[in-house]
Amino acid sequence: MSTSFRAIGVIDYKDWLNPKEFSYEPQDLRDNDVEIKIEACGICGSDIHAANGDWGEPYAPLAVGHEIVGTVTAVGPNARFKVGDRVGVGAQCDSCKSCKRCEKGNENNCKKQVGTYMGKYEATGKPSQGGYASHVRVNSEFAFKIPESMDSNFVAPLLCGGITAFRPMMTYGVKKGTKVGINGIGGIGHMAILFAKALGAEVTAISRNDKKKELALSLGADHYISTDEEDFATKYEDSLDLLINTASSFSETAIDSVLNLLAPYGQMIFITAPPITDKLTLTPFQMLFNNISVGGSVIGSPKDIEYMLEVAAKNDIKPMIETLDINEENVKTAWERMTKGDVKFRFVLTGYDKYFGN
Ligand SMILES: NC(=O)c1ccc[n+]([C@@H]2O[C@H](COP(=O)([O-])OP(=O)(O)OC[C@H]3O[C@@H](n4cnc5c(N)ncnc54)[C@H](OP(=O)(O)O)[C@@H]3O)[C@@H](O)[C@H]2O)c1
Ligand SMILES: [Zn+2]
Ligand SMILES: [Zn+2]
């Protein structure tokens, strides 16, 4: 068992695009915990928000990364895995397990939850560090067995992006013929297309321009709407039952126009997590005259994640990825390219053994 983990992350938020290596002393291995030697980690849009200070600057150094796959290297006496198991970890690594929300199985809404990064362990006050690192230690209830048929690099993005895309579809009860729109075709948006198609939905991809049209259709989308098309909001009105908004900025997406795409009793669900000071302007008249509702959704509970992995394995859901070996230079490149929207559609960091050794 290691007493020091190596990681790559933000040393100074003002210079966030120059990530550097650092070492940190991990949280003690508690009775329920597992220690995982990391093999792959997806780069979620949230990594960028966290690293660039969109969500504040709680501590540095900060290693982000919460789409982790690796092998268990140490276990506490009550952990639910054994050394050698291949497991995955998403955006949450602990919860209180005693509040009303946890008791109901909504651990992802626990107010005392610990994020895989940007979290704090209550008992020790230690900050959590994510998956751009040699190892990670988490409560084993927030680690998940990876189905044998799934490749580590392809399954990594599902652990945050996949469940975030899938959970609103579970809540709505998407089934054959449900008309699902996905606004923002990035990492999560493209996974949402794959899951919605697997559930039999009629899928509309919605993007700021027509650059992603061919790719979205090749992923299975039935229709494509470009929001720079004049009159798109009236031309395609009433065409959706459920609209999942994954676009990482409000300012660049015409939210009130996009709402016009919902048929009566339709729902728009935000999964986007923009800078904490961002406000959303909505017109109540638009909502009431159309009987539409607007909500939000955050990742999924451990049970939801297990179900999502089952659905993904059964339907052979494979995100479109670009792999990069982990090192300071490649993390920088990935972050720069993501900021420009230059990735189809998820970066996955690999080559951990090469960089961190054994
Ligand atoms: N709720 C949750 O539990 C949860 C979990 C994970 C992530 N998130 C959040 O979900 C959002 C999407 O994450 P992601 O991993 O899919 O990110 P991503 O790969 O960067 O995709 C974001 C998409 O947003 C659209 N967009 C709109 N305005 C933009 C702008 N100014 N700059 C760049 N893109 C813009 C783009 O789609 P088009 O080019 O098609 O318009 C882009 O592909 C992020 O805010 C992330 O923090 C939430
Ligand atoms: Zn994420
Ligand atoms: Zn709780």
C-alpha cells in the first residue's frame, strides 16, 4: 500500500493551462475503502470547469478526473471488492449513508457527499484528488465492477458522462418512440444519443451549427437541428417530449428558443454545470401556456450506475474516444483542445504504467 500518490493537476488556478506533477498523501484506507491503481481516465467537461476556476478555487494542487478505471490494489476489511478486481469510479467517491437522501438511495443528492475531486473528507478535512493520478482511494460502494466484455478505455467515459446522460432518461421513462432531443453534442451529448437510441427513442441532435451533423447522424440520431438556422424554433416546434441540455454554456445557447421544441407536458432537463455565478432567465408564460417543465439532474446513484453499465454492456454502447498518454504536455493539449470544442467526442487518458511506473 502506498503512502504517497503521484498526480498531474492544477498548481495555480491563474496558470491552469500549465498542469504539473505533484505528490499527495491519500486519505487513510477506511474499512469500506478500496485503493485503485489507475489504468484509464476520461476527461469530462467538468474537469475543465473545475481546473479553470469556474466553480471557485477551493484548493491547490488539484488533480481532476472522475471517469476512472483501474485495478484494486488494497482493500479495507469491509470493502466489497478484492485485490485484482477491475473497477470503475465516477464523479462521487463517498456519501454520509445516514441522511434521508442516502436512505432513499439518492446518494448522488447527499449534502455530505464527497466528490471524487473538489470534495473534502469530513473526518480528516482532507481534500479529494481525482483520476489524473497513479492511484485513488474511495469508498468501495462508489466503485463498480466493470462488465468483462467492456474495454477499459471505452467504459471510462460512461462512469460520469454515461450515467449523467442516461439518468434523465430513466427518470422520464424513455421507451420506444419517445422523442428525445439532446442539446449540445459533446462528450455527454454524444453518449446521450447512444443511450436514447438503445432505449428505442426517436432522437434529435441539437447543436450550435451544422458542423457535427454527419457525425451525429452516424451515431444514430434521426434528426439534426442547428440553432443558427433562422426560425428553427418555430420550424421544429412541438417535436420533442424530453430535452436534455448538455451545452456547457447558457450564453451561447438559445435556451428559450430551444424550449419551444417541447410538445405540451414535455420536460427539459439540465445536466450542464456552468460557472456558479451563471443565472438562467426563463419566461413563466412560456412554461405555463405549454405545460412544460424545466429541471435538473446530477450523475446517478450507485444503483443507477450499475444499471447503466448493464444497459451499456447489453447494447454494446461505445463512446467515440480519442486516447492520449498521460503526461503534463498531453493534459495541457487535451484541456486546450476541449476549450475549443476540438474533440470527437471524449478524450481518455491512458498509458498510466508508462508514466507512473508500477
Ligand atoms: N449534471 C451532472 O451530473 C454533470 C456531470 C458531468 C458533467 N456535467 C456538465 O455537463 C456539461 C457538458 O459536459 P461534457 O463533458 O459533455 O462537455 P463537452 O464535451 O465540452 O461538451 C459540451 C458541449 O456544449 C456545447 N457548448 C455550448 N456552448 C459552449 C461553449 N461556450 N463552449 C464549448 N461548448 C459549448 C457544445 O456542443 P455543440 O457544439 O453541439 O453546441 C459542446 O460540445 C458541462 O457543463 C459539465 O460540467 C454535469
Ligand atoms: Zn463528469
Ligand atoms: Zn447522505
